[in-house]
Amino acid sequence: MRLRHPAGEPLHLSYCTNVHAAEDLDGIIAQLDTYAVPIRARLGTDVLGLGLWLAAPVAAALAADPALRARLRRELSARCLEVVTLNGFPYRSFQDPVVKHAVYHPDWTTKDRLSYTLDLAHVLADLLPDDAARGSVSTLPLAWRDPWDTGMADLVARRLSRLADGLAAIESSTGRVVRVGFEPEPGCVVESTGQAVERLAGVDGDRLGVCLDLAHLACAWERPADALEALERAGLPIVKVQLSAALETADPDPLRAYAEPRFLHQTRNAAGDAADDLDEAFARRLPGPWRVHYHVPLHVSPAAPLTTTIPVMREALAQLVGGPRPLCDHFDVETYTWGVLPPALRPQTPEQLAAGIADELDFARTELRELGVST
């Protein structure tokens, strides 16, 4: 959706399609009709933004074939859909029965991760609306934390230099600016904005920066104002914001209903105690309160005593768009866990999923409106 900051600058609000399983072009186009078109109609918006997820094989095919890119752009345009951001964190198979640590592979020590990300940037340069100022691609925070050593850090630094060079070449050949944001996530080499400042020091700040996931920020128990100030001091731009909420509770026992086999649900408490998944947190009897990396629908409050980190999201949004100028222009709702929610909360049909995503987007739009953003 197209929004406008009180200062007059355009903002883009979208939803991330990594909630859907399609990994080939025909499947991606089919999911536009199944989900995106009904979502746009339910919201009553002229244009719906998608934070498109393209698995590595389809990204490579699109990057290699201008005709395929033109086809995808036509299909989007025909449905009044647009893309200014891509999610390049999951490489492929993100909706498999078990994902867990596989989502972090290949990481930024590999040529495959560099090639995939540049493929996405090539594709996005052709998908961007003509009047969009720039595009963004989010990616993983370098690697899972273990193993990690100085040799790997040096190798990653060289990869990021090649990434910046590749993005510059795309801009030179297409005239379109595409930036890449590294997404701090619990358990990774870059877990917090503080680690982003440390481990992304020296990158090309014109092309590389941070993708700020607000559920991850909350799980790191970071204060939004402090995190944003640290990024600004370091000269790391916020390339993209993922609007997301994590679970929070002082009484962990009801979280047992959320333990599931597909995704990692890193768990943290305010004292800094950490577990890499819910089962581990229960086994270690971490003292509460807990915040759990489990993206839950923005507009739904879970049954007490569970709650969510929506207050952190609101605090962050006030910092991001409540000032005289926006600190970011790409906002993507990223709730990819609809299919693993407890059964009573889980959509049972495509129509129910589309309705839930539309309600989330409406919630996000309302939050932004309350900060003076217009539609």
C-alpha cells in the first residue's frame, strides 16, 4: 500500500509472501490470485504491496531471463500489485515440515548466498514501480553464531564488498537503486543492533544496512530508541522494517501449546538467559518473563497469561515515523507462522488465511495512521 509521511515522503506497506509455499513462477503467480487479490479487495486499496519471497531456483531463472521478469511484472500489474522489497533470508524450502537451523544455510561465507542475493537484486530492479525511489532486499544476519571465527569473518567481509560492487553495477546498468539489509536475529552472528554496529562496521552504507525486524528487536530486549540511535551513530541505514510481534509471558507454561517442529523459537529473558528453542527453554527452566521468537498475528491477542510484544512495535514505529522525517520507507508485515499456530488459531482454508493477512495489514495501517501517516 502507498502511504505518505506528514513530511510528504512516500512510505510503502506490504506483506511478506514467505508465508506461502510456492517456489516456481507458475506457483507464485497462482498464489497472487489465491491470496493477494482477495487481500487487496478486503482492504479496499488501489494497489497492494508484496514483500515477495523468491526461492533461489526461481530467483536464478528470473535473473537470467528478461522475458520471465517482464512476465512477472505484467502479472503483478494486471492484479494491481507492486513490489519494492524482497525477502532474501530463506534460501528455499521455507515451508517444509522441518526448517529449524536449515534457514541459515547457505550463509554469507558461501558464494551461493552472494549469488542468490544479487539474483534477487537483478530481479527487483525490473519489478520496481517506475516512481519508487529504491528497492530493498532483506537477508540473514551473516550466519548462525556457531561456528564463527576470524577467518569466517574475513571471508564474509570480502563477500559483502563484492555484494556492494554488484549492487553498484546493477544501479549503473538499470538506473535503479537496490539496497540490502541484514536482519539481526536471536542466535545469529548478528543477534542485536549492537552486534550489527560491531560486525557490519565498514560496509558500504549507501548500499548495505539493517533490516529491522521488530519481533527480533523485542526478543533481544532492546529499547527501540537506543537501538535506532546506535544505528544512526554508526551510519548504518535502516533499509527495511519488518512489522512483527513475538510472544511474551511471565508464566511460560501456556507456551507449550506453541512448541512445534518447523521453525526455531529462540527464547530470551530480561536477564539475558537464552535458549535456542522452546523445548530447550522448558528443559532448562529459564526464569521468566520470556520473549519468544514466534511471529504471531499483529491484530490478535493470545489468551492470558500470554501477551505479545506489540508495545515494543508501537514504541519503535513512533521512533521510525513519528519524527519530522521517516527513518525508513519500506514496512513489511512478516508473519510466516500462520500454518504452525495452535490448531484453534490456525487458518483452515486459503480464504481464512487471506482474511487474517488482510486484518494484519489493516492493523498495521491503522498504527501508522495514528502517527500521522496518511493513505
